[in-house]
Amino acid sequence: MKIGIIREGKIPPDRRVPLTPRQCTLLRRLHPNIELYVQPSSIRCYTDEEYAAEGLPLTEDVSHCDVLLGIKEVPISNLIPNKTYFFFSHTIKKQAYNRPLLQALLQQNITMVDYETLTDEKGNRLIAFGHYAGLVGAYNGILAYGEKYRLFHLKPAYQCFDRHELIFGLRNLVLPPIKIAVTGSGRVAKGAMEMLEHMKIERVEVMEYLNQKQFSMPVYTQLSSSTYHVHKKGRKFIAEEFYSFPENFEAHFEPFYRNTDLLIAAAYWHPKAPKLFTAEEMKRDDFRIRVIADITCDINGSIPSTKRASKIGDPVYDYNRFTEQIEPPYSHPDNVSVMAIDNLPSELPRDASEEFGGIFIERIFAHLLDDKEGVIARATITKGGKLTPRYAYLQDFADGKE
């Protein structure tokens, strides 16, 4: 098997890699029959020279490879027909901006394996960048809070060499006694809470968080789905039902938006699930939240103020609660300042890539050689010019009918 690591072509550029140079060497030692090739790139967090130092051939033309590994969506003009690709396609939620990409994958007979859909038999994801999305997302949320109220200035994460430099920069951070809510219980939320722990922000239980109006120190609480969702028919919250039929539930987030200064949204959101709160609720006098770090970054999704993604170099925009329009960051104290970067792990690309590549070698690569457990098959969206049965629900979307 010949495997190519492709150059990232999406704009804005992404500096992450699916395998680091040393991981490529490890993979070749574990599987002597495979060949690895690297497409040169001037933007990667690992340089061409670092790959070459490991004896990896650099080649512009990777059309001889059987499998091509990337990170973000491959520009349509860069696709090579009849190949197997691994990358995050961002198509499974019927994202309109990637409809042309899905159509191109079908037209060019490409076998598309999406990292996001690599799961075990129980549906648990096997690989993700969520941990670093959470780490950086929480950091950026605190950075935005400091900038909004002119309390402190943190060095942007992308300007740090790695997470060690970022965490070292927190040693003198002093926060006011704010209240922070973190939604979710997966990798993203755990990464966010890990960062808050580095900041020495104390965790409190949900009821203490709600019942005590003000604390003497900054605190945070974790909100699982059962904390702010109720069944429309008054039935008991059952996680399996919520994840299978989220449309059966409604959000009761009012107690939290009345008691929160900074919201860190780290919970996966299904398009059929209710929004956390509405644009009308955001206009209320008791809507206390003034900074939102929307790590999930679902445009017009669970959080009405997430009107667009922001950029690493320009991470925050303001949402006017009353006009529902976007305004310059920190332009008015009553606006909600939104951080909604959709490629947060790119701010610490070397750390994120090393973790991701390690997981790929440990949990995914063996299935690529022998998919007896169906891991690759379950994650294959297109094959042979057609959608696979598991993703047939995308047909009308691909055809432009919805």
C-alpha cells in the first residue's frame, strides 16, 4: 500500500498534519510493506526538512498513492479521481457550503473516509481533535473575557510554540470571581475543563452554581445534556433516546443564562436538537452571558449568536442582542462577544497533530489493512460514484433538492 500525506489547500490554511515525521517512521517500522510519500508544503507545523530527515520522499505528484491522508476539506481542483481519501469532509450534517465537494467526490469516483465517522460498533468515535479544540477554546474564551473588560491580555494561542508555553503564560493570570458554564461531557468538554484547571478555576456542582449568586473566586460548572433538556411529554430523560431522537426534547437553559458570565459551548449538537436558547431570550434583561466561546461552531445552530465562524487571527466578533447583527469585537459592553473558530486545534498544531497521529496508528491503521470489524466501511461516505447505504440520507442534499 502506498500512502500519501497531502498538502492542506483549504483557505484559511491549516497547519496540522495527520502523521508527524517520527510517526511516519514508526508506521514504516510496524508495517514494512507500506510506502509513505509526503507532498511538500510551506505551511505545515512540521517542515519538509523534518520529514526528509526521517527518510521520507517528498513528491509533488502523489497520484501513484492508493490512500491520501489530509486534515481539512480538499479543494475540488486538487482532488485526484479514483483514490481513497481520509479527511474531515464536513458534509454529514448537510453543510450547504460543502455540497459541491460532496458532488465532486461522487463524480470523481472517490472513496471518501471521514475521520468524524470512524467509530466502534457502539458508535463511539475513535479519533478526533476534540481534546485540543477544548483546550484552546476555553483559553480563547478567557482571553476574550479579559479583552472585553480590559482586565488582562493573554498571548494568542497560535503565537505559542506549544501547549507548554501557553500554560506557562498563565502563571500570573488573575481572574475576577466570574461564573463559567461548560456544556458537554466528551473530549471537547474535558479539554476545556483541563484548561480551566490550569487556570486554577474551581469547579462547583450545578446546584451550588445556581443557588449562589456570587462567589469569592472564579468558578465553573459542567452541564451534561440531562441538566438542561427535558422531554416534551414529561418523561424521564434517557440518554439513548436523546441521542437517537433529540427532537423529542426541549432546552431549559434559562436558569443558566441568568447565572453565567462566560459560556463555553463544548457539547455536540444535532440539527434536530433544540437550541440552547433563542435570539428573543438573548434580548431579555436577565440574560447575563456576555462572552460565548462556541467551540462546536455550528453556524445558526445551537447558539443564535454564532452567525459565522471567526478566524484564528481575528477570533472574536460581537453580536448585538437587540438588532441580531454582527458588530466589531468589544464594541459595546452589552453585546455578546463570540469566539467561534472552527479549526481551534490549529492554534497548537504540533501538539494536536502528535496526539491525532498517535491515535490514528493505534486505533485506525490496522483496520485500513484489514477491515474485518467494519470500522473503515462505517466511515466511508462515498464509494464507486455512489453514497454508501449508511449515508444514503445525503442523496437529496447531494442532488441539490434540499
